[in-house]
Amino acid sequence: MNKKIILSAVIAMLSIVSLHAQEDNAALRDSLSHATEQLSFHPDSIDLRLRKASWNLRLEQWSYAKNEYDAVLSQNPSNVAALYFRAFANEKLHRFNFARIDYENLLRLVPGHFEARLGLALLNQKDKHHTEALDDINALATAHPDSAIVWAVRAGMEYEQGMLDLAEYDYTQALSLDINNGDYLLCRADIRIKLQKFDLARQDLDAIVRQGTPRLALKEWYDQCR
């Protein structure tokens, strides 16, 4: 498991935006079509534009979603939902500077907005602003020491930057708050293998198996523990 996969596994756990990948695309497109039709009759409706943009996001139509949020923010520059989700869409479009501006504007409006602070930290990590990313996530860990996600995200950042001992510690903290999280266990097992803590890594893998994951699916990691 490489560094990008480790952090991606953490990011995938986040419940910031629910894109409902399991939803039937046909049903999603029907909902989008209905929202689009309604919007044609009420083009100034912020609620309808936000609703349409949400379907665009679920269908991974990032540009269409961004355009809707642009329209909302042209009417209401302080719309927190539009700022947050446009930042998300901009990030998906690799428009990192624009995403950063949206997060920063949102945080000026709502300084304690958890999801925006976390999103900005992850954006800075993705954009290789490593010092800023760690500063951001350290501040979040201080403000939200009971958040497993924050500890896990910081662990993922530390892993990417080669700070394996710190990453192991932070995944342990995350697991103390979310004890049965198989993704955290696998990430910690991978780190422990790299630290040559094979017995501890095997314990993590065994815990994942007890949760129902087939042992064969973890063969790559078990083989490294020998």
C-alpha cells in the first residue's frame, strides 16, 4: 500500500460529502432532470440551484456543480453551503487556488466550521503545502481531540511525509475513539510493517479478520509479517 493509497483511504472515510456512489445512476439522473426542469421555471431560486448542484455532485459532474454554485454566490456571496461545496468541486477540478479561496472565505464567515477547516487542511496536503497542512490539522486536533477522523487524517499526512512513528501514534489515538474501524487498523498495520513491528502488525490484521474480512484479502500484508 503506497502513501497515496493510505491518505486516500482516510479521505474516503470522511463523511464531509456523501456522493452516494452506490445509488443507481438512472435514479440520480431522473432527480437531476426534475431539478433542472424546475429551475427553468424559477431561475432565481437559490434552493433549486443548490438542489440541482447536489445532484451534479453525486453524478461527479464537477463543472456543472461549480457553475450552479457560482450562480448562487453571485446572488448571495455569503451562502455557506455554496462556498463549501464549490470548494469541493474546485478541488475535484484541480483548481486548488480557487478551492482555497472558497474555504478561506467560508472560514471568515464561520471560523469554527469543522468541515471547512478539515477540507482546507487536506487541500493544503494535496497541493504540497505541507507546513500549512500540518499547522491546520494540529489546530483541529487541539480543538477536537475527541474526533477520530482528525487523528486519522493527521496520521495520513504524517505517513505521506515519512513520519511513521507519529503516524502510528495518531492511528492508535484514532482507534481509541473508533475501535472497530478496519481502515484505521489496516493503515496502522501497514505502518507497523514498515517499522518492522511485525507482531503488532499481525495483531491489527487479525483484528480485521475477526471483523469479517477474508484472511486471503490481506495476504499482501500477512506475507510481509513473516
